[in-house]
Amino acid sequence: MNILSYGLLGLLTREESSGYDLMLKIQPHWQAKHSQIYPLLSKMENDELLASRWVQQSDKPDKKMYAVTEKGIEKLLGWMTTPVTAPVTRDEFNLRILCVGIAEDGSMRRILNERKNWFMERIRYFEDLKSRIPQDHLRVGSREFGSYILVQKGLMNAQTGIEWCNWVTQLLDGQAAIQDPCPSISEK
Amino acid sequence: MNILSYGLLGLLTREESSGYDLMLKIQPHWQAKHSQIYPLLSKMENDELLASRWVQQSDKPDKKMYAVTEKGIEKLLGWMTTPVTAPVTRDEFNLRILCVGIAEDGSMRRILNERKNWFMERIRYFEDLKSRIPQDHLRVGSREFGSYILVQKGLMNAQTGIEWCNWVTQLLDGQAAIQDPCPSISEK
DNA sequence: TTGACCATGTAATTAGTTACATGATTAC
DNA sequence: GTAATCATGTAACTAATTACATGGTCAA
């Protein structure tokens, strides 16, 4: 049982879903390909944490719907009381920045712009996710409350990323002093 | 050649370092254990991207110092012109939040507090890193400029994380309306 | 004396990605 | 017709973690 397994288990307590559904639902919060998810679901079914049934569809391919078992819920509740592990971020961008000094002069600006665009794309992505959450689920304690606050987290992080990009650009342009703290820091 | 390899290569263009040194230097920007770094360095030396020599120390164990070769620099420059891949973050916290509804009432506040403390610890960590960068290296184009802006990035992200935790806490306390945008978003 | 730091490595395992494989429907 | 979406799986590989293994110095 790795972390992803618990995430899938958690999503399945909300509603019965296919592996494909789960892949789409977990994407915003944990990147995983279908090739990792399908075997994991099989394994969990084998361990009797999940139960499955095939559902025929007329227009689309048949799908295998999974649901959590009593044993699965117990497992999930057990996980909920364990300490949360620290996040792991791996960003090639950081390593690029670290050795940008050895490349030609424009490369810093190039990757900075690339990253800023990526953050803007992220904002569009999260805004879209947010718009898909039904209004009546935006209450504390409602089923989608978790999704809502996580989307907001994603938006805030992307916003901060853009602010950082702007700050570095200003430094490169000589429009800001190097010791100047970043906007977000100075506000606190 | 994975991303980490290029990061190590990049650090080595700054100065000759041991595997142990590299492990410490890369930590803030890319988490990797010594057990991954040592074999990678061996492999890169085998590919003639690096050269090594043993240095005896009286008080501490002997160390193997690595330096980039001409071939290594070429490899690094080639990498610098390739498109930067998107960052990957895996955070158990997100999956917890997603299924916090099925646990007892206090669990949301518990993990929220846990995470806020982690962010505060992060700020101390990055402030410490920042204080170790010599003042005369805080210029655009200086050797440590990349480290400096990355540390600032880490500080900004942690700050945003704390703001998000506070926002969610207010929601739980009923002190903020659910549709209220987060502080950082509203400013833009 | 116990734990942290220095220093290097290998072995075993898990987690995650890429590629292989198939096939229907729908929208441009 | 060509790409995207739906839908499920396996095989091969790479990346990363955990565990095994050793051993000296220094500080609380």
C-alpha cells in the first residue's frame, strides 16, 4: 500500500468509479499514469479492500467499476491517523536556474518566461477545475470541500510562482535592488 | 543521464566537490540520497563527463573529489538548450485533505496545523540557507545568484502555504465566507 | 555513551514512466 | 482522415528509497 493507493481508496469512498475515472480524478492532486493505477486496483481488489463489477456501455467501451469494501474503509481510517509525510517536489527548472550562469546570456530570461507561461496555464487549469465543482458543494464538511480548498491552493501557488518570475525579471532588468525582499514576504 | 545527473554536473562547474558535498548542496533543490548520488557519479566518470581524485584528510575520512571534464561541460550546455520539463510534486497531504471528510472531526485541523508547522520550519531552513550565501555573491550574474533566487522562491512558497493554512482555518472557524478568494489571488 | 557529522559504497525493493497492445466512437 | 476521448491491460525500464555495511571524530 503506497500513498497513491490510499488516495484511490479515498476517492472511492465518495463514489464508485472505474480505473479510468480514478486516473482523471487523482491527476490534479497526484500525478499517476493508467499503467500504474490499473495494477494497483487489481492488487487492492485481491487484498479485498475493493470490489469490482463490469458495467456495459452502449456508446463507450465497457468499464470495470470499483467500490470500497468495509475492510478498505478500515484501512483508510488507519492511514488517516498516521503522520503525514513531507511533500516531494522535483523540478528540473530549479537545477537549470542553478547553472544558468554557464550558458549564454539570454537563457535565464528564456526559461523564466517559459515557466511563467506554465504557471499561467496552471491558473487556467485550476480555474477550470474550480468551475466544475457544483456550488452547493462549497460548504465546510461537504463532499467536495477538500477538492475546493486544494484547487484554491493550486491557484495560490501558481500566483506566487508568477510573482517570483516577475521579481527575478525585475532583478535582471536592474529595476529592483537585489536585497529587496519578495512582495509576499514583505507583506507578512 | 537523468535530470539529477545534470544538476550534479552543474554544481561541479562551480567547484570541485565530493559526493557527500554534492548530496548536501543539491538537497535544497532536488531531494536525493547518497545511495543514488554515488553510483551516478561513478557512471558519469565512466562516461568521461567527470574526473576524480582522492584527497586525504587528517581528522575526517578521505574523500573522492570530482571535477567536470570538457566533455561534461558540453553535455551540460546541450541540456541547457532543451525544453524544461514540468515540475512534479507528490504530497500525501493533498490526498489526506481529499478524504478528510470520512474521518473524525478534528483530523482536518490536526493535519492543517501539522502542515503549517512544516511550512514554518521550511522558512527557518531557507532563511538559514540564505544567511550562508556571501553578501558579495548576491549580484545578477554572480556564482551564487541562482542559489539566492531559488532560496527566495522557497521562502515565497512556504509563505503562501502558511497563508493557505490560515485561510482554511478561518473557513473552518466560520470567520470567512466560502466564496472569498484567497488573499494572494485577490491582490492580482 | 549516545547521537550527529563525515565519508563511501552496494543490494534489494518500490514507485513511476515509457512503450507495447487493442479497439470503438465522436468531433473537426 | 486524423486526432481526441473512452477504456483496459501488460512488459520493460528508469528513478528513487530503504536497508545493509563500515568506521573515525567530536560534542553534549
